[in-house]
Amino acid sequence: MRIEKLKLNPEIYTGNSYYIRGDYNGIDNVNTLIDTGTDASVWQALEMMNQGLGKKKVDLVILTHEHFDHSGGLKFIRKATTDVKVLAFSGNPNINPDIIAYDGLEVKVGDTVATILHIPAHSNDSICVLFEKERVLFSGDLTLDIHIPDNNYCNEFIIALNNFLSLKLEAIYPGHGEPILTNEKIQPMLINTYWNVTGKTFAEYN
């Protein structure tokens, strides 16, 4: 799969928006957008992308949660292309998803398969998108770099941390900021977070 972080409007507060396509733009690939940012600049960015011969710009939109900086651009995408499918955990009528997400849902993205993880740590409707084979995670606004001990995180978050550490993730694409693209940076960060959340080392917990 190919991942592009779209260039959105720098004049406004916005979350990241990621465009995922298959390696060869196959006709059966599912061109996917993870989060839409805040405004119409998401569609302007998509228009600059090569989506493949006979392919739509975007087949599927996955929203990591409904906060405006991650979902505000959706109405502009729907205005530009009427048959896009939207996947979200929230059934909010303002989002009106075609696919209601649940923990463990598998969905085709680009030329591979992703697993949806419901982790209600940032908000009740927050999801992450995990590509287990590729060891790639789209984390939305899930905080994975925690420096101060805090045992108030939900059990779903601890289970997810355990899973991410076991997978030895190679890339994390967050909802804000720049992607982390090496396991050498990710693993120490997650180990430190694990200690601050559980009070145990990863080995002790397991």
C-alpha cells in the first residue's frame, strides 16, 4: 500500500488526513481517506493525486472519531463525489456513516486489509486503524507517548498497548503531528508509556 499525508489548509486548525492507495492502482483497490481534516482543502488535495485509471478519487472514508478537526471536511467530499462510503464508530446523523465500525471489524483499504480497533480513551467513538501484516497503525488522537504516571486509562487502552508492543510496529500515523516511521523510535516510546500507565514493565505484565 502507499500512504500520503495530504497537505491541508495551514491557516486553520486541522487534524491530519491520510490517503491510502494500492501499490499498483489496481481496479479492485479501495482508495481510502483516513480522516478529512477541517475544511474543503482535503478535496483540493485529493484532486492533485493520481488515483489510477478508471478509479474514483476516494472510495472509502474512515473517521477515527467525529471531532470537527477530523471530520469537518467530510461534507465537502460528499458534495464532490456522491457514492463515497463512510466508516465511523459514531452513528451521529451529522456523520451519517454507511458502515458502523466495531472492534475487530476488517475492511479492505488500498490493496490490503485493515482491522478497526475501538479504543475509547480520547473519546467514546475513537477508533484506530491497524494493518497487522504491515505493522502500521493509524492512531487518530490516541495518545501513545505518555511521560507522567497515570493509571486512569481504560482497559481497552492497556490491551491495545500490549498488542502494539507485541507487533513491534514499524510506523505510526497520528491524528496530529508527524508520522513515526521506525520501530527503533516506536518501541521505546510505547515501553515508557506502558510503564507510566500500568506501573509495570512490558515483560512483567506478560
